[in-house]
Amino acid sequence: MTLTPDDRARLGLRESATFDRATIAAIQRAAETGVYDIRGWGAKRALPHFDDLLFLGASVSRYPLEGYRERCGTDVVLGARNAKYPIRLDIPVTIAGMSFGALGAGAKEALGRAASATGTSTTTGDGGMTPEERGHSKTLVYQYLPNRYGMNPDDLRRADAIEIVLGQGAKPGGGGMLLGQKVSERVAGMRDLPAGIDQRSASRHPDWTGPDDLTIKINEIREITDWEKPVYVKVGASRTYYDVKLAVHAGADVVVVDGMQGGTAATQDVFIEHVGIPTLAAVPQAVQALQELGVHKKPDGVQLIVSGGIRSGADVAKALALGADAVAIGTAALIALGDNDPKYAAEYEELGSAAGFYDQFQAGQDPAGITTQDPELQQRLDPVEGGRKVANYLRVLTMEAQTIARACGKAHVTHLEPEDMVATSIEAAAMARVPLAGTSWIPGQVF
């Protein structure tokens, strides 16, 4: 007989906060198998996040903009520091790098369609550029990763910007992995590796050992692309202040900071939950570094893109208010595409999971047909319909951010600033460097 919560309470049974049922199950699984747990998505622990911030809407001391009658701009220019052709986006929400291999070709096509429909960019991810993605992406950022899988100088030239990846929020300091069941003949061919064999990516670039080598690499990429393309540098949020400063000194046009709430296709659970810092803590550190170098919010400065747990227009507005120029979404885009859809509830249960809980992206059995290379499962995803859904989601994010900006009296979403916000907890106030609600106190700030 299974005890109900009332039965347990009546018997005086208490669950340990340290050894709760999830922890007990993890210990027992490790004891049974002798291997560490690998999964996708991002951190599941509760962390200070954008929900811990509130906007101060205008009333008397500030003057709001009138609904839909007064313009609130959303456009953003990225990479004007050095590039002949900077990226010009209609909205400040981009789609983050997710590889062909982690995702199927149809999913990559759908993301490209969505980005093009809304005037923003999408990003290749690990494993190279597919014809489906390039063909349906008006603005495509090409990721240059440590493993060099699928790296092609011609694709660098065909891209609209290059993103040098030094780290990822879910696993800063660690390499990626693509398990053999997802390494199809096509994926293997693009990566010049055997089909059906686990592929583990390097944790650092093989041809440099320090920041000076990043300068050399950026200059190499500029030469290959005739100084036409912006060069981004992406870091996983950890030692953010120093990493951003070094990236700028090396010549980056745009810095991408990915907080630990950012997702991944597959990595060790212990990495996802215990390495890196929350997005909320990373953004002010990055902004401080840019400000001290005199390149923040300048026409020829360095732009900041923030990713890691962006879900709503409120999150977008809060990231912009803290000093970002744009945000990137990954996990949220997959959810909009159909990931964890309740209509596949029975199939998720057959896989030992449930709709809303599924994180086994490494297994290649995704019922939604998104994170799989199985031809039958991939047929469930219509790239045209999927692109329409993600485009709708991007538009909603943008409209929500505009609504908040107007309420704060701003004629452009990027005019939002820390002064427009307060925090609801001491931790969030300290991390975001905004006052605790109802006070003028910013914890940790020395006056």
C-alpha cells in the first residue's frame, strides 16, 4: 500500500532536506550503475533569477508613454566596433546556438524560419552549418567551437557573424557531448567522425593557451572574412568580470554571457547544478567590465548579449535594464517549438519521464521530434508550423518588453536602466545591484 501525504504526516514521517527522495534516487542510481548522470536542459535548483526583480512603473514622478499610440523602439545594432557589415536586428531577442546533432535538421530549419520572420538572428551551434538552416535564416551567426567539428572557412564567409565559443552557462570549463545514438551518418559526415560513436567536445580551444591567443584567433577570423563580419565571444558565466574584460581587449565586437540557468543538449548533471553563477549575478559584472573599458552603450562600443533562463518579455526587459543590448533564448525556443508538449504525455511516460519533466535530450528519443535524429520521430515536426510558433513567441516577448518599457516612460526598450527596478530579496538586490524594494539599500554597496 502506498502512503498518502496525510498518512505520512499522521505517522510523523519527515523527509530529510539534505537527503530528499530525489537525492536518494540519485545515490541509488550511481550505486547501481557506477556512472555519473548525463542529461539535458539546465539547472533545476532554485536560484535568484529575474522573478526577484520588479519594475517601478511611472505614475507622477515619472511620465509613462501612451499604449500603442507612442512609439517604443526595439531595434538593435550589433558589431559596429570593427565589422564592415554590423548585424541589424528588428528585435532584441536572438536564438542561441544549438547544434545540428543535438537538434534535427527540421528543428534547425524551423528556428531559422522564425528568426527571419521576426527580423532577428539564429545561431548554428556545434557541428557546422546545414543547408536547411542557412537557406531559411536571413541572419545567421556561425559558432566557432573548441572541437572544430564541421568547421569550414567557406561557411565562415557565408555567415553574417562569427561567435567564438569559450564556454557555456550549463557547463563553463567543460566540453559538450553527443552520444552515439544521435550520431547519424549525416551528423558524422559533417563532423568527420565515425557514426554511432559517442562524441565528446574539447573543453578549450586546441590552438591557444591564454588570452593573447584569443587576439590572434579573432584577427585570423577577420582576415578570413575580409573584416566584414562581427566577431562575438561567448563565455559561460563564472569569472564574468575578468572574462569580459579579456574578451574586449582581444578585440571582440560583441560579448555573449550565458548564465547557469542556460540549457544544454547533454552534459553531466553535476556540472549543470554546481558550476557557474546565476544569470542575475553575471549581468552586472559584465556591464561593470564594459563600463570601465569605456565601451558600454556606445555607437562604436561592445554590445552585450545575455542568455540563460530567458522565458518572458519581463525577463527580456529586466536583462536590458541591467545593461544588456539583447538576449538569446535556447530552451524557451525549443518549448515554443513543441518540446515537452502534453500531447505526447503517454510517450514521455513510456520513456520514464513526463510532459514538463523530460530532459533526456541525449537519448535521441524525443517524442516531439526536435532533439532527435530518428527519421520517424523527426517527421512529427513540421518546420513551417514550428517556425510560425516560435515566431509568435518571439513577437510576444518583444511586445511584453515594449509594454514594460512604455510603463517606465521609455521610448526604446534598451533605454530601460537599473534605476527602473527594485529587488524583492536581499540576494537578488546584491546580485543585480538594485535597491531592496521599499528602501534605498543595495546590499554590499559601499557609500
